[in-house]
Amino acid sequence: MTKDAKISINRRTDIISAAIEVFAETGYYIATTAQVAQRVQISQPYVFRFFATKEQLLLSALDVSWTRIIKSFRQVIETASSERLQAELIGTYEKISESHRNEMLLQMQAQTIQEEPIQEAMRYGFREVRRMVLEAFRQVENSNPEESTMRFLARGMLGNIAEAIHMPELKDK
């Protein structure tokens, strides 16, 4: 890989990271690519060199956040004992939510955006997480894998709300 290609990949990553922050802080519809550019200390046209539209930038940001969750859950599923599977999945998601709070807030916002490409990105992420967790619960011979999966997803959603509105008692076990 050439030096220019590495710089380009790094700059693209920087733009996505800045977009996650800006979208999470101000909301997708209010946020501008100029704010994203300012956060990275580049020109707005340079953002458009990598992303033709603000929607494409959002889709890339969502992809980053879903990829992080899916990869982390795969690692847990591959290594956790059957007795610890659910607890380790919950712990992993809590760690992601704490260390990548803006990604969680971004996903929460994206759930309400009605543009079809964004809806599809959210459906993809939820489908993949649901599929992985359901299959993992089936493999450990959970007595009711469908119910356990739904509870896990519901707990995650409630945890997101608790974080977003600063109400930790919603997460109390």
C-alpha cells in the first residue's frame, strides 16, 4: 500500500469518527458536513471526496458501529462457556456502550430516520445481532433461546435509553 493510500484510509476513518461525534451530539438532520470537516480540521469539499452525500457518511458511520458490535459478540460466542454466555454478551455490550457512547447514540437516532437506506442499515445490524445471539443460545441448549434472545435485545435497548437520558436505575439488575 502506498503512503497516499494509507493517508487516504486514515483520513476516511477520521471523517467517520468525526461524523459519529457530530451526529451524536447535534443530530443527523441538524449536523452538517461542514461541522464534520471542522472537527477533522479539513475542508468540507474534502469530506465529499470520500462521501458523495451526508447520507453515505451516516451509512458508513452505522457500518462502523454495527461492525464493532458484531465482531465483539462473535468473540464472546466463540470463547464463552454456556453458563457465562448471556452474562458475557451483556458485559461486552455494556463495555461497548461506555467506550463508544456516541455510536450507541447514533444508532438510537438512526432508528427513527425514515430514509430507506438508513432503515435497511439498521435492520441489517439488528438482524445480524439477533441471528448470532439466537444461534448461540440454541447451541448452548438454552431452554428457550427465542425468549432469551428477545430479552437480551430488549435489555440492550433499555440500556441504551438509560444511557441516553442519564437514568442508570433503568439498568439495575
